[in-house]
Amino acid sequence: MDFNLQYTDFQSNARAGLITTDHGTIETPIFMPVGTQGAVKAVHFSELKEDIKAQIILGNTYHLYLRPGTEILEQAGGLHQFNGWDRPILTDSGGFQVFSLSENRKLHEEGATFRSHIDGSKHLFTPENVMDIQRSIGADIIMAFDECTPGDADYEYAKKSLALTERWLDRCIARFNSTESKYGYTQALFPIVQGCVYKDLRIRAAENIASKEADGNAIGGLAVGEPTEKMYEMIEVVNDILPKDKPRYLMGVGTPANLLEAIERGIDMFDCIMPTRNGRNGQIFTKNGIMNMRNKKWETDFSPIEENGASAIDEIYSKAYLRHLFITDEILALQIASIHNLAFYLWLVQESRKHIITGDFSPWKKMMMPNIQNRL
């Protein structure tokens, strides 16, 4: 994997670059649609490519390990062959999913013991086997195994958790370096900066990870319950330390406003379930604000979902029709909303890139912020 930093905004830390992988090139800043189980919910890959213009998608190690399992993925020739997506893929290590199973998991030096949410069966994730699993999945970019601490964790817990994550990282790197890709193309390993909302822990974590000289670096453990302003502060602290010549990936974030704020602070890569999950529940993100399509106010609004929207479907379907689909529980509603929201997110990062290149990102972002947070 290679990263070429092309432009930096002179009024902020916003950046535009190119990530080159064996499955294609990614223009940054970029948003990655979440395909947790090898599929982006309610969206065909043809729509991801042509309408949404996705350049990379995300899969999840925890879910793919449980189903279909590494044996089937290896027989298929890896996830790219299994699901037919021929562009880059990134896999999250499963650390967040294990974290979310707080009632059914136990952390210890060896790794994390947990029970499957599917059938209750017992499993063990270690830094070593998580690397092996991600080798079997075959993503272009894979993540180190870490503990994601909750946003309200106290200092002592966060410090102990970070120490464990750092020891696990060393084991991840050792295993990664002693193994090879199974399918003949290169994989890149990203460490994850943890440290909760504590500045000294985030500095320590970022300095440790910067010393590893990985192909790219991720920031985890944010948007997990901490105040938004604290999230932005931690991004600034970490990005002051992480290498400028490597991509920076903010994990699991977030709203359109979060994306613009993080881009301004030097983030290159994002993923979040919000555009698809919220879309399936009737929430539509647009350039002019946020709409709840179940509201009665849209019942007789026959205008397009969004004038000059990012997706071709915006001009095909009206607000009234989309509301009708949601009210009658038609599956098409979920598809239309997911495509629209993902296309909007990709439009937002692509427009950010354009304005970084032309040198007016900061005034454009200032103009956009009240619009995209407006409740319509």
C-alpha cells in the first residue's frame, strides 16, 4: 500500500491524497460504506460503484469469522472472490464488537474470550489469530486487535486498557510480519490509537504507534459516549503526532458534521453505519439538512427527494412517494434511503477534496456546517 499526500489546506489541517492498493486507488478524504458481513445492507455492488461511487468498503472480522467462517472464505479465494467486490476492502479487527459484548466477554492477557451473539458458542480472539483471520478474509487494509474503552471510562481503567492494547499491538505486528497474504496481493496493517478522553494517554498511544512506522494509522475509541468537543480535541492531539505522510483513519465516525470537522483536523478515512442504519429508519441526510421521512409534512410533497442530489434516484422518487414506502413498510424504502444517504456521504467527502485542492475548504466548510445540521 502506498499513500501520496497531494494537497494540504493552507487555512487548516485538511488534506487530499491518494491511497494505492493492489485492488485500486482511493482518493482521500474518503468515506467507506460499512459491509459488516460482506454486504452493504440493502445496496447492490452495482449501485455502490455507479450511483454511490464507493471506492472502498469495510467488512468486519468478528462477523465474518462467525459466518461464513474462514474455511469457506479461503475456499472461495478470499472475501473479494466470495462477494464479487473488486475494489479495496478494509476489515475492522472485531475489537469494537467484542467490546460491545460486555455481558458475554472477558478480557485477559492472552486475548478476549466471548460468546457468539448467534448461538452462544464460546470463542477466543488473540492478537495472533485475529491477524490470521484477517489474512484469510484477505482485505487490503487490516486492523490491529485492540480494546475499545467506553467514552466514560475512568482514568485508571483507560490507562490499564491502553497498556493491554499496546502489548497486543506488538504481538499483532510480530504475527503480521511472520505471515504472508494468502491470495497473492499485498495487505497493510494499521495500528489503532486508544486512550479514551485522556490527553496524556492519547499522546502516549500516538507516539508509540508513530514509532511502529506502519503503512497507515487509525484512531479508535471515539464516538463511544464522550462529548463531541472532547472527540475533536482528541483528534487534534493525536494528529499532531501521527506521521503526516501516512493515512489517518477515524473509526466509526459519524454524522456529516463530524466528517467535516474531522477532515479539517487532518483525518483522511472514515466509516460509520449511520447513513445506512439511519436511512433504514427513515432519516435522510441532504445538503440542506436532515429529513425524517415518516413525518406527515412530506405526505403531499411531490418534489424530488433532493434537488440536484448526489444520487440519480433523488430525481426519480419524490418525498411523498418515499414517505409512502416507509409508512407501508415496503422494502424499497430501505434501499432508496440507503443509496441516497451513502451517495450524500461520498459526495460530501469528494466535495471536501475538491475544495482542499482549490484552496477554499475552510470557507466552504463554514458555509456547509449550518446547512447539513438543519432539521427540515
